[in-house]
Amino acid sequence: MEDSNSDPTSKPKKQASTDTRNAATETVSPPLRASHRPEYDLHDTRNAISEALDNDLDALETDLSNLHPADFSDQFEQLTSEQRETVIESASQLITPDVLTELEDEIVEDILPLLSASQIANAISEMDNDDATQIFEEMESEQQVEVLDALSDSDRAVLQASLSFDDETIGRLMQREFVAAPAFWTIGDTVDHMRAIGEALPQIFFNIYVIDTAFHPIGYVPVSRLMRYDRAQTLNTVMDRQIITIRQDQDQEEAAYLFEKYHLISAPVIDDSGRLVGMMTVDDIINIIQDENKEDILALAGVSDAGLTDTALSTVRARGPWLFVNLLTAILASLVIAQFDYAIREIVALAILMPIVASMGGNAGTQALAVAVRALAERDLTPQTAWRAVKREAVAAMIIGLIFAVVMAGIAYIWFKDPQLAIVTFIAMIINHFFAGLAGILVPLGLKKSGADPAVASSVFVTTVTDIIGFFAFLGIAVLLLL
């Protein structure tokens, strides 16, 4: 059993026989009846804070404190900065540790200066390690010093240990409280010891990790399995030996992949020597998956998240650089068009049809790109499967290009009554779709191999390729066949 004041490989003290019999014969209390459970209807309570601000916040404090932290956080986030300040000044005790962990990062950053160092320190001491670290990172440096001074020595040491790891690594996110026991302990020993240390147990845990004499995890026993076996059974006889471990310096995205691949509900975290130092649970991994997915989606569009506290100016600063890059690529595509200006003057229909060819290729490339980036994130697209994926996209691009080339050639013929123009459109559509499909998969693969994030820069390169190839193929073939 992990306990900073005890040796996990030693035999726990036996409790009185009466306690043992009681533990063996305990029954689970019946669940609360539905009428006794707190019911939260977000539709009925979503304006509770606003109504409290309009009336008497002190008088409605009891009603607000009965809201679920997630519901309170949702309502609190919809308020203006001035309204949030009013709530904190009137009833700062409503900002509980559970509420802080539910709030969006930008809201936390906005309200932390309004809270005292002692209140933040008390909240951090009650939070899981990963939540405490995240809250601490949102503070200004001066406030961080004040909060550190207000923390107990043990809480300060744990927080500083987490901050010593790089951002988005498991060392920053892991819970340092876990349950571990040596293989020779019996189920009775384990249960009795957990009851003995009581409050020192993690708030939520799913597995008991079985360790050797060097504190290396060698297996695990789910808590549900622990309850099914006789107290005399040793952990060695009931444990699952196929244990998936996570390194404390591992990237959070890689850890999320392991959870998804092996359907984990929790996993032990080890240091460089293989010693058990913490654990990750599925609730933390869900947040990581959501954050990574959101990050990839925004990166593909070349934007950053626009939070509730962001101003128009900060939004412009975030989006402007990517738009400038797109401007440069658009100028590059326009330079290609400029080389064929004489052809456009001779045949005005070219100016009408060439945006269609380029945009169809761009959309096809974006489709292939989205699939490729997702496959890379899920580790489905590997060096072993890359060539097969490239061939698949090339063949699919040719087939799709052929289908829409026939359609577009027919439209061009009906529109302009020119069979040669229809042939130009037909050939250009096939060429652009083919290169769009290849760019959609080769660009993210190339960026991944070079160590760059495929989600961040791929869309710019793919769009550039499809625009240049589309315009060059269409206008070049037009010059050859029509002039």
C-alpha cells in the first residue's frame, strides 16, 4: 500500500477478530431512493446566478450552493467579468475547489486575482494533483509566490514536483496518491490496511497495483475483483499480470493512445528506474483526448481557441499570422495565373471554369488531409502502413477525379458549346484531383517524419499545392489545345 510513512512490503498489523468478521460479513447499504437524490435541472436553474445578481446574492447563496459544480460553472462562465467580480466579492465561498476544476482555463485566469492566496491554497490542497497544477499555472508569478507560501510543506513539495516536468507530460498530470501492495499480502490484509489509513487513500481509484521489493509494478487487482474473493487469498493469486505502464516523461497524447488501445480505466506511472510513482485515471485521459482533438481541429483551420474572455484584438492577433501565410500562398497561385493572362484574354471562359477546377481539388485534398491527420493521431498510419495508404489515396483520387471530370466536362460543353474546352476541363480535373489526393497524405506524413506537428502546417501546404497544380494544369492544357 502506498503510504509515505509506511513500508509497503511489510506485513500490516492484524485487526481484532471481531473487526475481521464484521468486514467479511458487511453488506452494502441500499441505494438512496430517487426522492432523496439531489436533482439538477439545468433548464430550470441556468439563470440562477443572474437572478441572484439582480436581487439579493446573500439571500440566494444557499440556493446557489446547492447547484452541482458543473452547472454552477456553466452559469458562472456566461457572466461578464464585472458580474463575476460581484459574485466573488459577495460570496467568494461559492468558488469551491470543485467549481475551480470545472471552469474553463481562461475564466480561471480571469478570477484568480480576485481570490485570496489562502483561499487558493486551501482549494489546491483539496484538489487532485493534476487539477492543482493546472490552476497554479494560470496565476501570475507574484500570486504564485504568495500561494506557495500559504501551502503546507507537503502540498508545496508535491506541487513543485509536478511543475518540474515539461508541459503536457504525464509527470505534470499524474495523481501521486495511489494504492499499492506487495504480492504476498492477502485480500484481508489489503482491505484492513486501506481502512486503517482511511483519509490517506486517493479520492477515486480503480485498481490496487501489486509491486515487487524494488517498488516496480508487476500486476494489478481491480477493486471489483478484490471484493469477490475470500480474505485469505493472496494478491499474487488473483492479480492480472498483463499491466500497461506509463512513463512519467511520456507525452500526454501517447498516454491517451495507450488508454484507448488497451481500454484502460487506470494505469500506473513509473519513473526512469521503473519504480511506481503515480497513476493516471480515465477521467483525466478523457480531458486530454478532448483537448488534443480540439487542438488538432483548430490547427487544421489555422486558428486558436476563442475563449469567453478573449477580446477582438487578441482574436485578431491569433488569426492574423495564419491569414498572412495564406495571403502569400494565394499570391503564389496568382503568379501562376499571371503567366497565362494572354490565354484568359483570348478565352474568357477560362476565367469562369478555372476556379471550379482549383476549388474541387482543394476540397479533395482537405478530405484526404483530415483522414491522414486523424490516422496519424490514432497511430493507424505508421511507416509500415504508409505506402499502402498512399496507394489507396492515389487510386481513390483518380477514381473521384474521373467521375467529376466527366460531370464537369459535360457542364462545360453544355455551357460554352466547345468540345475542346470540355476536354481541357476533363484532363485538368483528373490531374488536380490526383495531386490533391497525394498532397493530402504525403504532406502530413512528411511533416510527421521531420518532427513537425502535421495538424499545424499541413493545410497551408496542401492548399498551395492544389491551387498551383489546378491553375497550371487547366491553363497550361488550355494553351496547348485551344491556342
